[in-house]
Amino acid sequence: MEVSINSLPVEAILSIFRLSLPAIASPRTHITPLALTHVCSLWRRIALGAPSLWSQVRLRESGSKHRNS
């Protein structure tokens, strides 16, 4: 029996989202909550409605380049 992830309760999907994101944002990490909002309208609604996913904001100076240090 196949089950779509979208048939799971919102709380379960949100737990999966949290587990998929890095615990600490770093310049080497490209996985962000914003990426989750581009999958489908359900994921967008869940991600945007979960403040815990947005507790860290990573900014980079304009014109700065990613460095491997």
C-alpha cells in the first residue's frame, strides 16, 4: 500500500520538515525553509505557518561570494 506524504497529518509533515533542515544555519548549507515552499501549495502553507522553521535567518552581503573556509 502506497501512501502520499501529503496524506500525513500536518504535525507529521512539519516534523519531517524540521528533521530535513540543518540544526544550525551555515554558509555551506543551501537547504532552507524557503525551498520547502516551492514544492506544492500544501507544503507552502505548512512551512509559512510554522514560525519554528523561520527562527534563524542567514544573510549574506550583497556582492559577497561563497567561500570554502
